[in-house]
Amino acid sequence: MNTDLLRQEAAHYQLLMEQLRSDYGPLDDETLADTLEGMSDLPEMIEEIVRSSLDDDALITGLKVRVDAMAARMARLKERHQKKRQLAAWAMGAAGLSRLKAVDFTVSLSEGAIRLQIGDERDLPERFLVPQPPKVDRAAVAEALKAGDAVAGASLVQGQPYITVSSR
């Protein structure tokens, strides 16, 4: 959809609406909408945008299901990969093999690297703890502002307009 064309049609629609009100005085919303429907393509343009949005929503829903399924599959594959490598390492260690040559690869058994394991963080001395910056409790700030309290550095603002679409 060409946004410039949509802007032009919206301005044209507004101009026609003002002209009808000027020529015929106050009109009820239904009469005004029926009259403008034959004079402007704006309603059809909006319908086209919303239909396209509904199509996008269906694609998003389908892709999310597919992405979730693929992520679960990837997690299973990673786990299977790791278990197979652990099994090979165990078998080589149990057999006393440090190296095995195959036609298409060579595998070597190595000792695991020394790694850190933390039991209970509360037992660690202070010098090993990194202070964390404070985090804003957005829900509490919003609640205070809605209750009429003044909160320095925060305010309630009007959100962007949005549409609600109900499909039949």
C-alpha cells in the first residue's frame, strides 16, 4: 500500500466530510459514512490494509508454531549430540584409548578443563560479588502515578492509537 496515496485519500476524505457538514449541516454518523463511501476509496483502502494485517497475523502464528517446533527439535539434537560425545568419551576412557583413527576422522580423548562450580552464592565472600544496578519497578511507578502521586522522572502518557479487528 502506497502510504502517500493513503495520506492523500485520508485528507480528501476529511475535506469531503467537512464540505458535506458545511453544505447540509449536522449529519448522523451513518448517513455521513454512507455518503462518503461513494465519494472516497478510503474505507476500501483501510479494509485492504487490515486484511493484509490479518494475513500477516496468520503467517506470524504459523511461523511461531514452526519456530517453536524447530527450536524444540534443535534442543533435542543438541542433547543427543552431547550424549553421543559423552558416550564415546566414556568408551574410550574405559578401554584406555587416547586416540582413535577412522577413515574420515580422528578422535582424541582429553582431560576436561578445570572449571568453576559455585555451590551456594550466599557463602561467597563479598569481594566476589558484583553489585547490580537498581532496576525500575515499572508496575509500582505506574500504580503510584495512577493513584495521583507525583513521581519525579516519570509520567503517564497517552499511548499510540490502535485498531481492534473482530473477524466474522
